[in-house]
Amino acid sequence: MNMTFMKKNELILKGTINLLILTEIIKNPMYGYAIERKINSIINSKLPTGTIYTLLHSLENKNYIKCSEKKNANGRMSKIYEITDTGKTFLEFHVEPLNSVSGIVNYLIEEIPKVCGTKK
């Protein structure tokens, strides 16, 4: 695989992970570690160390999320992340495009193995 393909793949994944983060914290504000565990569980893979925190900082800089410090179960101060109104609007904006893309993705998942002679 060439690097151009990998960079595009990572870009698509990054955008998807941002939407996953927003979706999860709109349901329940969370600590960074809990977000990381939840996302890894959803994608059934482990993201590289620090990826979630990089994305959280980016989302915070765009005012899609905000962070506050609260005491965790161990009595330590930890950052808890929650969505902002701007983040909610950003998330809602993606429903229609995701619906369009999901039909294409489902089609490709069905067709590629057929045309390539491989199993799903």
C-alpha cells in the first residue's frame, strides 16, 4: 500500500473517530481514559497511544467540547469532557451525509468480495 492511500485512510478514520467521541460524550460526559476505552471497544481495535487526547484537544480548540476538572474515584483531579452546543450542531450536521455514505459503504461491502472473488 502506498503512503497516499494510508494518509487518506487515516484522515477518514480521524473524522469518524471525532464523530464517535462527540456521540459518546453527548450521552455521558467522560474522562479521557474512559473515552479512549469506549472508542477502542466500538472500533474493535486499539488506537495508537495519545490519539484520543490529540483529537480531544483539537475538538476543544474548535469549541465542540469543553473540559472541566473534577475529582475521580481515586480522589485525584481529572479532566472530564462534555459536548458544547457548537459540538452538538456539528454532530447533527453529519447525520444526512453519513446516511448517504452508509448506503455506499454497505453496497461496497457486498460487491467487492463478489467482483474480487474473495469471501466477506
